[in-house]
Amino acid sequence: MTCLLLANCKKDDVPIPENKANSVIDGINLLRQSGCNCGTESMPPVPLLKLNTFLQDAAQTHARDMAQKNYFDHFSPEGTSPNERAAAAGYPGIFISENLAKGYNNADQVLTAWKNSVSHCKAMMDAKNREAGMGTAQNYWVVTFGAP
């Protein structure tokens, strides 16, 4: 089990853009373009994500809420789910998944952590995900995935 959690994607040398939250989406797209190993499962290249402003609003709202209320969870202390946040932000598509990270200072660190986590890696490589939005506040990072 431990070896599965520590397995890296085979494209570790892909350069990751820095300096703004959207660079996480750019980094995910580089990974999606090249394909990846998520644990022991080979994930083929998949279509690139399109940035969606509604998902961006949902992700930013959640990152800010976690930072302000000092919690780290997919559900808010009030019980709001990722799906409910996407709908409240006006997202007209179907919410699919959400990746969270805390304690990282830049996009490269966040992407490396997600690539090293089988479940987060699979979410990034899921072909059902067609759109995404990224939010960050302090050292909280949120990417919300959806499909039109």
C-alpha cells in the first residue's frame, strides 16, 4: 500500500508554470497532455481542461472559507458540499470532483503532492473532467473539476 501512495507520474520532468493560481490548471493540463502513472495504473493522455469562471469562483470561495475558518475539508463546517458550492457559484454543468491542498507555497509543490497521491492524480487525469477552476487563499489550494 505504501508504494502505491509514493509512486510518481512518469513525467516528473514536465516544467510547471509558477506565480499564479491558474498555473495549477496549466500544470494539470501538461500532465493530461502527456499521460501519467497514478500509482500502478497507467493513465493515457486526455483532453485538456478549459478554465471555467464559475468553477473558479467556487474554488476560490472554498479556499478563502477554509483559510478564514481554519479547517481543511471538502465539506464546510456548515456542511456545504463541493457540488453545492459549484451550483451556488452558478456552474451550469455537472460537478465531478475537487482536489484540496494545504501548506504549500507554490504551484509546483501542490502539483507534486497531487501527483504523488493516487486519488488526486486520478482526479487530475479523469477524462470526464472537461473544465476546472482554481482558487487559493493563504496556503490553501482548491481545484474544482466539472463537465459541461
